Amino acid sequence: MPHGMDVDYDGLIPNNVGLNADLRVRKALETWHPGYIDWWKDMGPEGFQDSLVYLRTAVSVDPQGWAKFDYVKMPDYKWGILLAPAVEGRTIPFGQHKGEPVWQEVPGEYRAMLRRLLVIQGDTEPASVEQQRHLGKTAPSLYDLRNLFQVNVEEGRHLWAMVYLLQKYFGADGREEAAELLRRRSGDRDTPRMLGAFNEATPDWLSFFLFTTFTDRDGKMQLAALAQSGFDPLSRTCRFMLTEEAHHMFVGETGLMRVIERTCQAMKEAGIDDPSDAKAVRALGVIDLPTIQRKINLHYSLTLDLFGNEISTNAANAFNAGIKGRYREDKLADDHRLIDDTYPVLRLIDGQVAAQDVPALSALNMRLRDDFTDDCDSGLGRWNRVIEQAGVNFRLHLPHVAFNRRIGEFSRAHVTPDGALLSPEAWERQRDRYLPSAEDAAFLDSLMVAETRPGHYAGWIAPPRTGIDSKPGDFEYVRIAE
């Protein structure tokens, strides 16, 4: 079939890339498929493989009508390979090849670089499914349970997207990398996932909402940068993935907004004016705002590490090569080569955090991270409006970028959320003021009790404003298998 808007659902693997005419790649993917299903059943949502879930499935890449909703068992979900439509006459938008026609095949000199980018992106997708596999047992509602599973199946589809590119364009090497993507396990001591944040536990729903707010937003930034790629199949793949990534951030942002809304409501009903009185607020069965702040501190700082070192020759090389651009590269007003440009980077200089201008090519990770922070600020503004409208005197904020870092300029520094440098001893004494403590974890764990009655919600979260697919409030989003 032509590479158009419609998806071919006739074979094992739904696609709009003409798989039926590409026997080598089709066979490679069909050979990989049973291992994927085994991985899903082993590491996907635990206890819900036989439940019917009201999921959306992509049926076209037309933004006006790209998905349909229906009940499906997750192992039977139609994971497809979907590329956004080709742009006629598209040229490479940045780097030393700027203005040349985009590549439909991998340039030999960039083969290793491109393969590594695909593998790293691909590795994050199953990792998040593994991190979230136990959350179904403590879902605060069927609405939230369904949203979790929608995120999970779409992360699975994103894995398929990267595996397709590896299988089609990298031959035997790509097939081996695709197999390795199913062998690694999040948090495993011997075969962990490649990036640190994807080996962290996701023990509670507050963690899930913050993971989808921050870490999926990193995913959005990385995909947006790759969507500018001169390698056109990667660009088209990422352009469609961004459609799904937006939903993941919606789940996180609105989920946390509903947690905040319920907390503020309970405080007002109980006549509690002091949000820092954790004992009184927690006694209401809701999550106090300072605990939410500490969880924000943790998840935001973990996500910053995903951007890598602030000064990076790898990022410079990928940009120069035309492989990975900047966020919204096509909207930026410069020469898109950056040969003589500079960019300010925060560094630790003589014991002080200070900005230093460095070559813009070397600072691409920093620039993407700054774009990420700006994007996060908009989400934080929406949460703070809920608190303001409730009349509660409290503001959530992002911690300083040097706070709690493991990678980059500040990995050896101890910095408070306000940006003050501490000695290692002072940091140890004050750590629980800034990051979730064992006591916080125990309290959150005590709230994590599943609510599986249609239309009912756990006491620590407010109902959503509207249902999925315009469904009524008591809609049974998940039919849990007995």
C-alpha cells in the first residue's frame, strides 16, 4: 500500500509503511513479535492481562481522526508502526548538510551515531512499562487505571516504532539491538536499563503522575529534537509519537492537579489554614502540599539528568551531522549551523554557581534542558492556580537545576532547592527537608488502596472534569477479570 494516511490492519502488525511489500523486514518483525508478547506478559501490568480495557488505538495518522476507542485485552492490543506523512521536497534543516535533501537511507558515516540514538530512545519505552507494572493494584479509580494502561500500551507502541527503524535500516546489528531491548530490565542489578531515571522505582500514584509530567515531557523534548532529523524515517516516526506523548503529559498534569484540588478542598472543609501542618492534613486522608513539593523536587531533578552533560561533544556531533536538531528547530531564527554562536551554561566555578558563555554547538543539551524547564513552568502555573483559587497560602516551584544531580556540572555538589551550596554533612542533615523521606513513603503507601467501583475515587484525589471519549462519570473503563 502507499505510504499514506491510512493504516493497513490486514496483517499481524498494523502499519502504514508498506510492510506487506517488504518481506525481509516483515519477517524480522514477526520473528521479534512473540518475544515482545512474552515480555509484555512477564513485565507489563501485573494482574490485568485478561481484563478488558477501554483503550484508544491509532487507525490513521490524520490528526483530525487518528484513533478509535474500544474494549481490548492488553496482550491483544494492535501495536502498529506508524509514520507521519512524508513532506514533499523536505530538506535537512540544520547542521553541515543544511539545505540538502533529507535521507531516506542511513548515511554510512552516521550509522553508529544514529543506531545509538535509536537504541537509547527505544530502551526508555519498555523501561517505563516495567517501572509502572505494579501500579494497577493501587489505582484510585477505574478512570486512572485505564489512563495508566493507555500510557503503557503506547509506550509499547513507541518501542515498536524504534524496533522497526532498527530492523529495517540496520540489518543484523539492528536485529540484535532489538532483541537486547527485550532483555534489559528496569532496576535490574545485572541488566539495567540504559538511563538512570528509568531504573528508579515508581512506588505510588503520586510518583506516576510526576513521572508522566516530567519524564514524559523529557520524552517530548527528545522526540521533538529527533523529529527535526535529516534522516526522514526517524523524523516521521517521532512526529507521530509526539501525538501520543501529549496524552501522557495530560495524564500526569491533570492527575496531580486533581490530587492538589482534593487536598485543598479537604483543608478548607476542616478549617486548616496552615499547609505545612502535615500531621493535621494527613489525618484527613489527603496528601499535604509540602510532600507534593518534595516529590516534585525528586522527579524534576531525576529528569534533568536525562539531558546528559551540559557541555557535550556527542550532542554537537549529532547536530552537525543533521541527525538531531533543537526543540522547534524550524521555528528558530538563526543560521541553524551555530558555528560562531555561544550559549550561557550554568557551571560550578570557584565554589559558586555561575553562567558562562560556551560554544552553542557544545551546549545543545543545556539548551534543550532550558526549553524543558520553560515547558515545566507552564504546568506548574496550572497547579498553582488550583491552590490560589482554593485560597490556600502555598506555592509549588521547580528546584534549582543544580539540586540533587547525578550527571553533569553539579553531580558532585550539594545544592538546596533554592540554589545554596551545602557541605556534605549539612546536606545529610537537611536532606529530608528537600526530598521524600521514608516517613513520606510510608504515608503515601498507606493511601494506596485500590478503588475499583465505577464512578468512585479514592479519598485523596478529585474526580476528573470530563471522562475519556466523552463517557459519563460512572463508566466502567476497565472490566477487571475475576
